[in-house]
Amino acid sequence: MPKYSRDFLTDLADRTSMVEVVSRHVQLKKRGSNWLGLCPFHQEKTPSFLVSESKRIFKCFGCGVGGDAFKFITLIE
């Protein structure tokens, strides 16, 4: 696997929409300034999976998993 510079990865992450990446796998609904959905990493009936477009992160308050777009893609695939 090729190594990419930290600057390249930071620039790529800054131009990536977290909502666009996550919504390919999770149905999200707008809640205030964030987006909420069912966590794809564990079974749940009440949404605890939060996506913050402004912070460019995701966080599940049920199972504790969280991170940036790269982490989400790594975990989901």
C-alpha cells in the first residue's frame, strides 16, 4: 500500500463530506447541526450514531466507535 504524506491526507479529509461518505452506508437524519442514524457497527433500535459535518467526525454513543472519514471507511469495509 502506498504511503501518503500527512499534508495530502489532511487536505483530502478537509475536502471530504462526512455526511456524503457515511450516508452511503447509514440512513441519516438532520438533528440540529449534526446528523443522526442507527450505528452500522452494532445492533440498535434507537439511533445513537452521530455525524458532525463541521468537525468532520462520526461517533456512536452506544458502542463508542468514532473517528474521521478514513476510519469509517476502514471499519465499514
